[in-house]
Amino acid sequence: MSQLMNGINWNLVINIGVPLLTLFLGRYLDRVLEKRPKLISYLGHVSAFSLQDEKNTQVFTHSIVLLNTGRKTANNIRIGHNYMPKFNIYPNVSHTVENVSGGGAEILIPKLVPKEQLTISYLYFPPVTWDKINLYTKSDEGLAKVINVIPTPLLPKWVINVLRILIFIGIVTILYLIVYGIKIIFFK
């Protein structure tokens, strides 16, 4: 073990490790300290129902979820629609519907405070399908990040942190081996 420790060029390890650590620390601090809204939009669910009437009518539903994960209020959120079906916003917030030139409409929500989440549920009939309704989500601060959600079980936070540490150690080790290999090949 002591031979292994003596064989490691600690100066090289520090020269590689410190800039990497600074990079990750800077990225983390930038993310934590940045004060701006961060809108996220994702498709909540898509459903189809057959009503128990004489025509066996088909009814479609879907929802989108809007979330402001940022540290500042998002202003004038606009959800664009190619076709505007009946909809419901939960929890109830002040909103308006504006027609857009060339067809379609927008739902305008004045503000979405940090960590606030809204669900917009739609109800419509064939031949309209969910992919022909929503066009975009944006605010005065920019476009929302659209996420395609696949339900997966969440790992405990301690497992995620251990995995991050192991990945970091792996990256540093690989970089060390690359630099060490280059040193052996070109400088000996």
C-alpha cells in the first residue's frame, strides 16, 4: 500500500483535481445563487373514455403541468394552442384566453411565483388528439423547458449522492490515467 502511495504523483493529482473541483463548485454555486424564473412544462397524462350513452361517445383528456423551479417570479406565462378545447386550471388562478392571429389561442397567466405549480387539464372529442392541441409554453423571461415524463421510481437522496461521489472519483481517476499515460509515452 505504501508503494502505491509513493508511486502516485500527488502534484499531478492536485493539478488535475483542483480545477475540476473548482469547476463543479462554480457550477453548483451558479445554479444555487442564480435568481431567475425557470419554467418547466410536462405532459401529465393522456386518457380516453367511452361514455355510457346511446352513441358510446369517445372523450379524450390530457393535462400539462407548469412549474416554476426558479428563484424569481415568472411573468406573463403564455400557453399556445393550435385548437382550444374546454380546460380547467388547478389550483384556480387568474387567467385570460386570447385569440392569436392565424388561428389558435393562448392562455395567459399573469404570474407564477417560485415553486408554484399549476395543472391545466383539457377535455375534447375526436378527431382532435392531444398532440394537436398544445404548441408552446413561454414567459417574458423565455421559453419553458419541456420535459417528456416517464414514471420511474426515485432513488433515495443518499444513494444519488454516493453515485455522484463515485462518478466524480471515476472522472478524476480516468483523467489522471490519461495524463499519466501521455507523460509516459511522450516524456520518457
